[in-house]
Amino acid sequence: YCDFFHVGKSKEFLRNFHTITHASFLYDFCNFVNSNIKDHPELRNGYVYNTIIDTDAIAATSPFFIECCYIGGKIELGGENILTGIPPNSGDIILPKGICMTVIPVLGKKDSYGWVAIIYGIDDSFKYAVDEDECSFLNTNLSDWLSKYEISPSNLWGENEKQELWNARLFPASKEPATSIEIALNLQKGIKLE
């Protein structure tokens, strides 16, 4: 049995973790559970859950949410960040204000495993098409972002694909999580596709 927890948009999700809900009370879902936060006072102003911090190279501005991560490299969070699923040996993670990252394992061909790093903005919505004003990537209108970095929609979507952020080829996959993360972090700086 599990209660439904409506997370809303990413910004609402971040805000809701600082309030007591029926589900959090009932299932003891509270800050710092299963985490070694006591050794890292710079993270006490955020929400850290099921996470191991194995570094002293930390700079974090509240609010932020870190869940199911193993942080071994340098971490810098500018505020309004959500960080989930970072596996060991992932390297440094530097996110300015309002930028979030999730890393998920994926099953490839012949039962091989890999990792996909998903970088996004706290205000992004994945449910809009590229030609809609509400469609944004890294908190920037997606059409404007594509134009700024001279990226053609044909670089991100096939001929008959819906041009939505859900299926855009913006989320790098690699056998090594550090490689996926490094490529995703570079999207903050912009890229030029050939």
C-alpha cells in the first residue's frame, strides 16, 4: 500500500518536501533518513534522502533536493536544484540555480547496461511541443535555445516523431555514468551539432 503523493511541477515538488504530508508522517519519510548528512553541515538547509556523501568539496545554496545519490566528486548547487540517482564514480557535478539532474540505468542490447543523464530546468515542462511557447529546456524557451546554438529540429527528432522534449535526443547515454553526466552538463554551456 502506498498513498498517492502529487508532486506537481519540479518547483512544487521541491517546495513540498519542506512540509509535513500524510504520507511523510505515516512512512517516516523525513529529511536526512539513510544519509550521512551529519558530517556535512553545508547540506543541512536542503533535503537529502537515501544518499551517501563522500566528499568535502561541497557548495550548496538552498533550496535543493538530493535523493538516492552517491556523491564522491565536487558538488556545487546554486539553489532550486533536484539531484537524483547519481551513482558512484560520477565525477564533479556543478549545477547553477534552477538546473536539475537525474541519472537512470537503462538496459541496452544483449542485456548490457548503461546510464542516461537527464538535465533539465526547474521550470521545464516535458508535455509541450517545440512550437509551443510553454516548451522550455534548461528554463529557456526550447525554440530559442535551439536557435541560439544553431541546432536544427532534425538533429533531435526523426521525420515522423512528435517534436516534444520527452523524445528529444538531448539526454546522453553511455556505459559509464560519468560520461553521460559530463555530456549532459555541457548542455548548460550550449553545443553545436554537425
